[in-house]
Amino acid sequence: MATLQAVKGMNDILPGTGEVKRWQDLEAKFRRTCVLYGFDEVRTPLCEYIELFKRGVGEDTDIVEKEMYTFKDRGDRDLALRPEGTASAVRAAIEHNVVSPDNPVVRWCYLGPMFRAERPAKGRYRQFHQFGAEVYGDNSPAVDAEVIGLASSYLQSLGIEKFVIHVNSLGGPESRAAYREALVAYYSLFRQRLSPESLARLDRNPLRILDSKDPRDVELRDLAPKISDSLTDMDRSHFQRVCNLLRELGVHFVVNEGLVRGLDYYTSTVFEIIDTSNALGAQNALGGGGRYDRLFKELGGHNDQPAFGFALGVERLLLSVPQAAEETPPVRAVILTQRVDPHEDACTVALRLAKILRAAGIETIVDSRAQYSLKPRMRFAQNKLKATHALTIGGVELANNTVRVKRLGAGVHDATEVSFHSVIEYLRGIPTTGCSPDESGAP
Ligand code: AMP
């Protein structure tokens, strides 16, 4: 029978390699940064009605047109695994009426898997993870700058230094209408040279032609009109204020007039964080986001609601984070029972002792495979279980109410018999008087 494998582009993250620890570090630091900025975590379902992403992300985007995992459930409803987090968060904010006169500004963050059926490559997967942050209810440029600043300071807290933030403004509805006209006029001159996909998008959504990767479209892009020529005074001033504030905050950014982002919901400020260390190869975008003031209305909210947010790709952050220096491992005890008759006695003491050690905050694993000799079990404890101490319980120890403690690794091979009531101090490194059977007490 063929061996089953994980779905292509969807990865296992296995313990024992330090990888899970790296994920946990990134998550903990993201949560910490969000708390520092006043963001609360929201958790939304992994799948939603397709309609949400069609209306939110946009029917003409690559994500919705080609990359979504869609399926019918047993009730014949059209669902999709979420390809990104913003649409779901806004759906939840509308559904639960979270932005209200009593609660005018809401700051949410999220962490979790997203799904896109893209061609797998380094830094590009079909299940990947994003950290995101969103602010609803404040249209000030200060929000744009502060949230971009949050993303930037989070990367710095991870030790990522080689990145640059590209920023641009896509303008509000008025600027966008003028820009749309300019794009249609320009690209209409080159209908024969456009890719068929962009030709189809020309009348429906010409902005999407700008993020096409087809060489035919890329070639025409250099001379395409720039959004900055279509911005209204208000949009221009908003963007200038964002740039000024970013300078004030010391955020390293460049204005990139070609940046349009691949999702339809953006208006006004957009940004993308590009890794400049070459650690990521072609997939060098660590994250991106921007303002999306129309999305609430488009998803059925009663009013337009100013909103700004971003998402970072966790797998790409992991590729970009410098390898941390080895930390001193915490004390981790493995209690090994030896062959005694009845073996149950050794097991009882082992489990009791484990309970006491854990209650004192000491990581403890019990190995009750007394049928095997101690040597390979110690090797396993040290190499695979990453234990720092082996605590053996045999006939002598049972009789004396003691345990034999051996420090694993560091070339220490001698073992000490320690009374039960001194084990915790002993493991923590506080000198004890060692073994004295008559002063020992049962756990
Ligand atoms: P987007 O909003 O599509 O720009 O996605 C935000 C970030 O998520 C990107 O900058 C990437 O870091 C990450 N990302 C997007 N798609 C993938 C993918 N297929 N695999 C891994 N990371 C991804």
C-alpha cells in the first residue's frame, strides 16, 4: 500500500529540530508587540462562505480567480478555506457590531494558517501562516504610520535588520476613478500586446494589470501612468503626512509608485515589507498591508468604516530571522525505573516523584521501560529527550527513599544518591548535603 503523505505545499513542523521553538518564539514576540500597541487577538474560522472573499479580496484578483481552495459542504453551500485574514476579521467585526459609539476604535490582531493553491517554492506554500494586525475606526495618517511602525519594530525585535518598507498611495474613490480612466486610456493603445488575462481585466479592473507577472504586461508597465498624477489634494496630503510620520518614527521606507498590492480592497496608503538579505530568493515579500476604508461597506456594514492593517508571512520571517545563539537548556529530568520486584513499586515512586518535580516547575519525563538496560535509555534521554538529568530508581534507592541523580552530558559521569526531599534543590543546582538515607523522607 502506498505511504500516505502530506498535501503538496502543506508542511509538518516536527519537534526535535528546534523548529517548533522558533515558531513559538515568533508567536510570543508578535503577541507581546501587539499587547504593547494595544491590540487584542481575534480568532475566526478557517473557512468562510466564498462570497466573503469574492466581495472582499475581489473577483478579478489572482487569489480569488486561481488560488482559493473551494468546496461544497454537505448542505451544498459554497465554502473556501481562508486565503487571508482581513476579510474574515472585518466580517466578524460587522457581524458582532464591534465598532460602535461606545467602542469607536478597535485594534485586532490574529495568527494562523491561510490557504492558497500557489505553485510551491521556497517561501511559497499552499498552507502558510500569517500574523496580522488591523485597526478599525480611525482614518488618521497617524494610524497608518503607527501600524507600519508596529510591523517594523516587530521585525527588529526578531533581529531582522535587512528589510525595506515600500509605501505608496492608491488614493480614495475619486483618485481611483481618475487613475482607472488614465490606465484604460493607456492600455487600450496596446490591446494587442497585453496578455489575454490582462486584456480581460482591462475594462473590469485595470489596476490588476499592474500586478500581472506576465512578461508581456511587465514590459508595458514602465510607461503606464502613475497613480501619483491622479491623486486628489486630500489623498496626496494624507500620504505626505504618513511619510512624514514614518520619518519621525525612524522607519526605513521608500516610496514605490508601482506598488498596488494584489487585493482589491485597498485604498489610500499601501505598503509591502521587502527582505533585502537575499535569504528568501524570489519570494522576498515578508508582509504587506494598507488602508481599506471601503471594505466594511462592501461586506455589508451599514457605513464606511476607516480601517488599516497588514499581514506578515511567518514562514518567510523564519527564513529571514538570524539563527539565535544556543540558549542554556532548562533543567529537564528523566526518571528511569530499574528492574525491581515488583516493578510497580518503582513505577509508583517514579510517578509520585514526577508529580512533585513538575509542581516545582521542573520538566520531567518518566521512562518505565525497565526491561531495557540503562545505558541506551540514558543515551536516548540525553540525545532525544534533551534531558539534563537522569534520575534512576532501583532496589537500593527504593529501600533508602532516595534517587540516583546523574548529570547528563558535559562529561560528568558520576552519579549521586539524593534523598527525595532534597531532589528539587539538587536539580536546581543548590548545594545539598547529598545522600543521607536516614534523613530522607518518602515523596
Ligand atoms: P499578501 O497579503 O498576499 O501580500 O500576503 C502577505 C504576506 O503573506 C506576504 O508578504 C508573504 O510573506 C505571505 N504569503 C503570501 N502568500 C504566501 C504563500 N503562498 N506562502 C508563504 N507565504 C505567503
